[in-house]
Amino acid sequence: MNLRKAKLSVALTVLVTVIAIVGVSCAKTEAPPTPAKWDKILIPVAANLSGPYGAQSQVVINGLTDCLGYVNEQGGVKGVPLEFVIRDTAGKPDNAMTLLTEFLAMKPRPALVSFLDSQDGVSLKQRFIEEKTINMMGIGSGPGLYPAGYTFAISTENGDLFGAFCEYIVEKEAPKKPKLGILTWDNVFGKVILEQRCLDYAKSKGVDIVSTQLFNVMDTTVADQLKKLKDSGAEWVYTNTLLIGPARINNDAITLGIQDKMKWGLVGTGISYNTMGLGKGMEGWIGPSPWASWDETNNQGIQVMRQQFEKNKREDFDKQNVYCGAFIAALLMKQTFEKVVDKYGWDGITGPNVLAVLEETKDFDAMGMTKISFSKEMRHGLFYKMYEMKQGKILPLTDWRQATHLK
């Protein structure tokens, strides 16, 4: 009898132990609770709002905030609103560095920031890598984007756009060899097209660059530079400037009586109604743009953008190409955060995870306003259309084309 009790006691002890082990094992394999959604996703933005580019930067900010309203009306990121935190660099690199430090101290730490000025993209490029924080720019320059790090641009890079312009004028002038003069800003933004990769590509396509002239953003005339270009035999003139830059060139060319004796091109991000207004029409100027035109009214994205523009009672001054670019950027931010949450969860909104999602972005089109694909090597878009400013409108000359990446 005692032996039976002993055996029963042992059997019960073993059974209890097995149940306990199974219970512990099951507890260990239970999925952890889903992290709560964020109240909002903050995106810090640094722009030169009170410096030389102030007016242009404000247009970008208006485009971002108008698209933000649209995005949040559509549910934000899985029900969580996006919010921009906007600060002014006043065009000073030291201010940009200070602002980045301020942004990175925010709680939760932002995975993505946006420094709009090209020179800030260049000077802070390594810092973004060290801090593992994405910098999403509208218009990036080669030195700020490559070698590939944490900085991305939603525009086709300006050096690549210059190459696209060269290809186009070679097509138009064939079999004649185009003679090109360059007149651009004496700063990081303006001089990207003077990098050797760009000059070599132009030469390889058969473009003869006969003269290069520079001017400052605040210069009130470029008459002397235009005379030198004309004397050099230039038949085409290209400028990598925005707003008042190409307008000043056009106005001085009219004054000198040479506007109708040469052909004119500019970087597509500079094509705008304001440029036409400041530049006495800019009739016949052409340029490669990575973003659709306000006049492509059958384009779904342009229709949505125009609705937000009118809803927020924006001024005519805001009807610029860079407003469209800002709208595209905000749409890309929304898509990127949604994919990060899908793949990594709300606690996974980190710089490295945003980087991984951006590198997998393929054929993003912002409802037809652009075409963008990134990769581990590619940090900017490659597509563009050629546009012409004609009779107060910005009209496409081509469908979407892929530019050559000039490394």
C-alpha cells in the first residue's frame, strides 16, 4: 500500500512538473503586445527663410504644409497625423548645424528630417550618416548625395538634368554641333553643372561649351556676362538658377537686343509662372523638369495639388515648380512611414529602417506628378520631361524620359 502511494505521489509530481514546464514554454512563445500608435509623426524641416532664398523657400514650405493637410485628411499614416516642425537657418551653415542638434534631441527622436538648402545637404552629409538620420531634400546636388549615405532627393539631380538638356539640344540641332554658353550662380547650387562629370558628358554628346560665366544671387545685372557669351559664339545659354536668376538673364538679354538671337535653357526646377512674370514672359525658354507642370490639368496629382492650393488661398507667387516638388515630397514621406510601420511596427520608426524602405522604393509616381526609384546606390530620381515656357504656360515637349546618371 505504501509502495502504491509512493508511486502515485511520484506520478503526480512528474505530471505537475510537466504542466508547469509546458505553461512556462507557452508563456514564452506568446506574441508581445502591439506597441501603441504614435500620437503624431514629427518631421523637422530646416529652410533658408530669411536669407537670399527666403521667398523661394517659403514656397516650398507652403507646398509641404498644403500637402500635409491633404495627407492628414486622407488619414495620415494609418490614422496618425504628420506634422512639420519648421525652423529658419537664415542661410547660415552654423545655424543649420545647431538646428540638426536641436532636432535630434526631440522625443521621440526623428527618423527623417528635411534640410532644403543644397549647401546644408553638403555640409551635413556626414553628420546624417553618423546620426543614422534620413535627410530628404527636394533638390539635391551630387556632393550632398554621393557617395550614397542617408540623404535622398526627390528631384532628378541637377547635374543629370544638365546632361538631359545637352542630349535634347543635340537632337534638335543635329547634325550641327551645338555651341553652348553657361551662365550660372557662383554657389554650390549653381556650380554643380560645372563639375567635371557634367562637362565631360556634354562633350561626349557633341556639345561645344564655348564660355562659362558666373554671377551672384544678389547681382542686379548680368549684362557683361551675356556680352562675353555672345562674343564667344554661344548659340545656346543654360543656367542652373531659380526664379530671379533666369529672369535677370532674360531681361538683360532683351535690353541688349540678343534675346531672339540665342536659344535659352534652364534647370527645370526653375521653371515657374513667377519666373515668367519676373522675366518678361521667358518666351521660348526650355528645360528638363522632374516634376509635372501646373498646366497638365488632366494629371490626377496636379488636380489634387490645385485643389489644395485654392483651398488654402495661396498667392500666385506660390504657383511654382518647387511647390509641386514639395507636394511630391510630402506624399513620399507618407508612403515611406506607412511601409516602415508595416514592416517594422511603430517602434521600428528609426533612421536605419527608413533607409531600408527608401532603398526599396520603386516607381513612386505621386499620382502621375513624377517618377522616382531609389536603390542602395541611387539617392535621387532619374526621370524628367522637357518643358517650354510659351504664351504664359508651361507645356511638355516630351513624355517622361530617363536621364543618364553622371557619376
